[in-house]
Amino acid sequence: MGSEDALAVGDEVPAVSAPLVHPGGEVTETALPDLYGDRPTLVVFYTNDFSPDCVTEWCSFRDYGWFTSSDGVRVVGSSKSRVGTHRRFLEYLDLEFPLYSDRDLRVSDVFGVTYRTFKVFPRSKRSVFLVDADGVVRYRWIGEHPLDPTRDQPPLGEIRTAVEELVGEEPETFGFR
């Protein structure tokens, strides 16, 4: 599956639900529209909890800080990992972001980012979608690494700019213009 099969900017996201593991361990069956209904949501697809590339990705979201301190956007992850693994991953990395346990890849399929590793193992291509409060994709980034599209890392600065443009937040200038 290539990027041309994924939802494009301007596409409406079909409704889908899956178990959502919250920081602290609570699990709720949550429809995606319930998340973006009150504010834009970044839906971040990744392969597996605890894989080195995924740990790096989630640590970068956590350590960038802006995504946890901004009220303008909600961040939610999605991978094929099990609920129990998500709980351990959230605790191990001290993450403040809920994670979908997308065991059957329904969430990934809706966004068009499911692919098969070595044409055998289905999983989500590393990707990020910014969905506005109306359920429309306003930004997308999809990993395109030539050997393994799960190895690319999302461009956090570019994602932040897209969020700021959507919600009208002023970027931090620290007194410089």
C-alpha cells in the first residue's frame, strides 16, 4: 500500500472505534469522532510498543513538550499492540497520550495506512494525521523509508506548525521575531 491509498488532506475520516488505553490504565471502547469532536486530534500510527523506533518516536513526542502542554490539540497513538502491552508502554515511557489497541487494524484501514511487512505481516505504516473537529484531515505525514516505512520519524516541527495554523495558536518566539 502506498501513500496514494491513504486519506488525503481534505478527506473526511470515516467513523471507527477500538479499545483506547488511557494513561493510568483505564480502557474504553472509543470512537474516533469522540476524540476530535471537541478539538483537533493528531492520530499517530506506529508499529509496536517497545520496538526501538517506536520508543524513539514516542519519547520525541513526550520530550518535545509542546504536544503535552498545548490545549489546542489532542494526541492519540494507534498500533496493533495489545491492551496490556499498551499499559506497560505508557507506564514505562511515562506517556500522557492514550493509545488505541488496533488489533484488527480497523483504525489503520480507515486511514489507509495498513501494509504488509515482507508481504506477510500486516501492520500500520508510521504516519501522522491531523483531524479537525469536523473529522476532516488537515495535515498528513506518511513514512516512506525505502526498505521499511516504519523506520521514518515524524517531523515534529512541521506537525506543530500544522496544528498552530489550524487552531490559530501563536508560536513561541522567546522575544525574537
